[in-house]
Amino acid sequence: MARAGGTDARLVDDGGLTGQERRWEDRRRGGTRRRIEAGMPRHGPWSDLHGPVRTLVYVLIALGLVLLYQQTEFFVSRVFGVLLLFVFAAIVAMLLNPLVDAVASLEGMSHHRGMAVLAVNCLILAALISVGALLAPTLADQAAALGNQAPALASQVNKTLLVAQSALNGHGIPIHLGAPTGLESFVAPALGSALQVVSATVGALINILLIAVIAIYLQLQGRGMIATLRQLFPRQQALFDFTLVTAGSTLAGYVRGQVILASVMALYTGIGLSLIGVHFALVIAFITFLLELVPLIGAPVAMALAILFALLQGPQVAMITAAFTTVGHIGFAYTVGMRLIGNATRVHPLVAMAALLLGSQVGGVLGALFGIPLAGMLNVYLGALLRSRRGGEAFSLATDRAEVGLDQLPSLSEHISQMAEEERLQDAPATPHEPPGRVAPTRRAPRPKPPVAKQ
């Protein structure tokens, strides 16, 4: 009914409005009544600014979050570091779970998963100790020889630099080249104080120990924890399972591909440098294996390290080593290696290279580490969405298999290739003669050619 005091009749006129429109009209009327009761005009220059003001508030909230992150960057970096420990431990547990399952399936071990976990981890630890015992004497001898020869190597470097300086000065390029001659002069700039070196070493050992302990816990109770988390999303369990399988399969394939690539490059470097005659070839090969585990950054550093050691034996050995390492790291690591990593994560090598470069630009070393796995997961999710648009179920897993791997998941690149193949078959001309007893497949009529204007 109309409001006392001569309120406009339009405030109570509901004729011809739908339910949604009536609710919006009631909300507008409530605001109008409050303004009238407060003595404010119903219309004015500020009445239409609620939308821009709300947008401005959202922008200010976003800026406040950015400023809050900048102020709490130290806290966020520490939390992110702890999360990284759990991520690496989860990767280790995921790689070891098949071995644990194989041991647990043996007779008498089916109800003793803890014993299976203990046996697998003890075997891996024994294997690492055995490999270390085999390599440690040679590595120690070569490292000791490197330390004893450091002054002579520094003198050789100075002689080489003097020759290069004379050649450049003779061509009118005034430059002074020189290198420190004492071992301390090399160690101090590169490593810093002894306290910093010890602190960094102890920190790395503690992180490795924490990753091992967390990985053992995940091998024991990881599946139970995942089942508990799954119950927290009763309406999204299919998406939860799909996400879990996608992340686990992609990361496992990426780690396997990266370890294979690093092992091949370490063998290539060790055998090749030994044949060339470069000193400390085994030390260089071991460092190359560790560096190759870091994408994009490790290969140039390993190549420069090998050339630097070869340069101490003369320019001819350095040139041969440079050619050898260039063929290995550029011709294999950045071509065949990208194809290997791409096949392991089911992405095209060019997409893998783009993800690697983009990740390194955005997140540095961590971005380079996780760029390709994230691209592989995105490839699977986009493939699932494309499958749903073609009539299938987006986040479904194969139920007729005990284990679902990366090969059974959808892939955007494979869907695009399949669609292109179907398009090619549909546009292909019909064969003049079909085999007897066989029905010719139906093909779409060829597209009409656009008319050509007469000259």
C-alpha cells in the first residue's frame, strides 16, 4: 500500500514484473525509502556511483594484499621453503611407492607395510653407500690432486692470460688480464667465509634428512591421508582423484626423464673427457650429473666447468673439449633431452622449452624446475575440458584398470592431433574402387571453392 506523506505511487507498483525483477525492484525501493527518510533526494549526482566505488574498493583491497605480501615476504618465503620440503618428499615417496608395493606383495609381507618401507629404504641407502664407496677414493684423489696443483694451475692461467693480453694489445686493444696466484684468492671470493660454507652445508644436510623422514612417513601413511582428504570433498571426489592422478603421474614422469637425462650426460662427459685426456674427468662428470638436474641453468655451467679445466692443459685441449661439450649439451641436452622430457610429460618439445623459459623468467630456478610439470598438468586439464565439449566426461578416470597412469589421461595435444587427422580423412577424396564386401566410409562433401573473379 502507499506510504503516508505522499510517497510516489511508483514505489508500490508491481504490475508486469517477473520474480527476479520484483526482487531487484524491492531492493531499489528499500534504498529509496531509506534515502527519503534520511532527507536525501532520490536522484542526484552521487546516486549512480555505487558501481565505480565498489570497483575502487576492490582495487584498493588488491593493492593492500600486494603491500601485505611485500611486508610479509620474509614469512612467506619461509613458509614456501617448508612447503617445498613436503613437495620434494612427496615426489620421493611417489617414486618409491611402486617398489614398496612390490615388496609388500611378497608372501608374509602383505600386512607389514612398515617392514616393506624399511626394507626398500635400507636397500636404497645401501646402494648409495656402495656407489659412494666406489667413487669416493677416486674423487678424493682427484680433489686432493686439484688442491695440490692449484698454485701451478693458477700460474698456467696467468701465462695463458698474458698471451691473450699480448695478442689483444698488438691489435690495438688496450686491456689488462690477470688472475690471482694464491689458492686463498680463489677460494675466498667463490666460497666466502668458512662459517658460511659450514652453515650452508649443514643446512643442506638437514633439509635432505627432513625430506627423507617426511618421505618415509608418506610411504607409510600417505594413502590414508589422501583418503581422509578425499572425504572432505564429497561432491568433488572425481575432480579430486583426477587432480591427484594428474599431478602424481606428471611429476613422476618428469623426474624419471630428468634423472635419465642427467645420467646420460654424466656418462657422456666422464667417458669423453677421459678419452680427450682432461684431468679430473670423474669429478667433472659427478658435478655434471648434479648440475643437469637443474634445467636450463645446469648445462651451461657444466659445459663452462669442463672447458675451464681443459684450458689449464692448453688451448688445443680446451678447443677439443669445447667442441665435445657443445655437441653434447646443445646437440643432445637441448634437442634430444627436450624431446625425452616432453615424452615423459606428454607435451611437445617446443611447449616444454617454452614452459622452461617462461618458468625461469617468472620464478628463477624454482620456475625452471616446475615449469615443464605445470605445462604437462595444464595439457591434461585442457584435454579433459575439450573431451567434455566433444560429449565425454571431463574428469573421469578409467575404471577397468587397477592403476591409471599418464598415458590413460586426456591430452590437449593428442586431441588436437586426432581432430586434425579426422579432418584430413573427411576431406580426402573417395577412392575409385572399394574392396568387395566392404562398405565405403561416408565422407563429407568437399568444400566449394570460392568464385574467381574474371579479369
